[in-house]
Amino acid sequence: MDAWTPEELDQLDRANTIRVAGRRVDGSSRTLVIVWQVVVGGVLYVRSVKGPEGEWYKGVVRHHEGFVSWNGGAARPVVFTADDEHDDAIDAAYLAKYGNGSATRAINSDTAKTTTLRVDPA
């Protein structure tokens, strides 16, 4: 597994949103959708605000492989790994980045936390 460069992590951290998609059986990308993301401890994380029922989440966890795009760039192959080890730090990062509105409370809900994924370059 490759690692994000410091420049990529900085861009991902500063981006308001990114686009993610799972891969199909033939290796092609499903439709990229907008999600919120945070970088914690040099690692990129995403969650499904709809929890396990989120369509993008179901597509991503089917193969645990997919694509990420940010700042209008090309989609980059990635690996998604379930990771609930850092939920408190991830909650704090979402609050710091997006404020304490209803959307942030939803992304930090117990349901959404069940979908915390680490995202690493493939």
C-alpha cells in the first residue's frame, strides 16, 4: 500500500469535500459522490452520514477498493479499511473542520461512526 504525500494530505485536509466511489467487479469506478473527510494523525478518514445504508458506503465496502478525487483532480485508486480505533479524534476533527451544526452532529452520530473508513492510496 502506498502512502499519501505530505502535499496530498495537506490538500485533502484543506479541501471542504472530496468525491469517493467504490469499484465495480470489472475494476471501473462507480459514480463519484461528495463526502466530508478529515485527516487525523496523517491518515484520511471518511464516514457515511446515512450510516451503513448510504449507497456510496455500500458500494465502497463491497470490495474495499475504489477511488477518491479532490479539488477537481483525476480519480485516484484507493483502499478503504474499517477503522474505529480513533473515533474520538475523528469526531473532534469533524467538529473543528465543519462546526457544530446538525450535519456535523449527524456525521458524528453512533450510526455514522459504524462506517468510519481509513482511506489509503492503492
